[in-house]
Amino acid sequence: MNQTIALLKSHRSIRKFTEQAVSDDLVAEIVACGQAAATSSNVQATTVIRVRDPETRASLAACAGGQPYVADAPVLLMYCADLSRSAVACDIAGGEFHPGMTEHFMIATIDVALAAQNAVVAAESLGLGICYIGGIRNKPQEAADLLKLPEQVYPVFGLCLGFPDQNPEVKPRLPLSAILHEEHYCADQVVSGIGDYDPVVREYYKTRTGGTKDSNWSQEMSSLVGKESRPHMKEFLSMRGFQMK
């Protein structure tokens, strides 16, 4: 196993950081590594906003459900899907931007995910820890207002960065057999893989919480996808110009 593979397999979410500062040059290098990620048709639909102002960060933390590290982490980067920049380029070239295309929305959102993950790998290779903040989508309009986002831009997630002040276990993943299929989708592999995985996750939660959490992956998924999740996102995205045609 080489160093890159070992690094990728050692990923943990870090929610406690030391007070050690992360230099502007280091942040710029990390974001630049994100720019180097694959991007569909060279759209480069990622915009990253570094938020330093304490009041803005406190408000974003509230949008994300009160996660304290959003306010306190040495670095907070907001990753946004941005078609506004492409619309400007279209206008410069004398074309007419066509808003609301589902494919363009997918391109922008996927671009953000790829760029952020590249940035995360770069950060972790430098000894930093990270935590994705999907909770920003609890109140996406408030977040968009705080960030002064124009139409055709929406906040996908935040990213906290800093030097770790904790050493949590690596969360176990599904067996590879449940993920990697040959030639066609195999439902039997999925059922078997979940059956093997559930007790592993239950033991992980018990260890992590000192026995206070007794749950497995199937139960967690039932709680997540067994109910509506952020139904406000459809209207919010439409208001941002992403009508999904």
C-alpha cells in the first residue's frame, strides 16, 4: 500500500481543532488543488468563499444547526455550485444563457464535489483535518444571503479546516462486495453486504459513544431516507434559477 492509498483509507471527520493558524498560502494551495480536479466540459463550476468574519461564521453555524466548529475552526470554506460565471462568459461570447437545465445543475454540483474532495486530500496530506458541513442546506437561503450569492449560484456545503485536536477512529465502510459489482447490479450482494455490515457499525457506535448509542447502518438509513429530507431545497434551487428542465 502506498502513501496515497493509506491516506485515503485513513480519512476521518475532524470536529475539534487546535488553535494553530492555517496560513493564507496553505489555504490557497489547498483550493488550487481542488481546481485541478476533473471538471465536465471545462465548465469549472466551483466557487469557494473563505469566511473569516466572526459574526458571519456564527450565523452560518446557526444555519447548519448550531455546529460549533463552523464558527470556531481555523478555516471555513463555503463550496458553491456556480453557473453565474458561465453565464457571464456566454454573454461575453455573444451567446444567450439558457437557465434551468438539469444537466447543467448536475455538472455544477458534481464539479463542486470533485473539487472539494481534491482539496480535502491535499489538506489531509499536509496534516490538516477536515469536516464537511452539509447542514448548511438546513437554511440555504439564509446562507446564500450571508454569502451574497447571485442567481445561478447555491451553497452545496461548507468545509472546516484546521490542525486536528482529536484522533477519532476511522468509521468502517460497507464491504466492497456491496459496492463493486461485475457486469450488472447484483441485489443479493447488497443484501449480504448489509447483513455483514450492520453488526460492525453497531459495535463501532457502541465503542465511539461508550455504549450510549445502540444502532446499525440499516437503522440509520431508515431514519434518514424513511422520511422527507430538506424538502425546501426544491423551491430554493428554483428560486436560484435551477428549475430542472
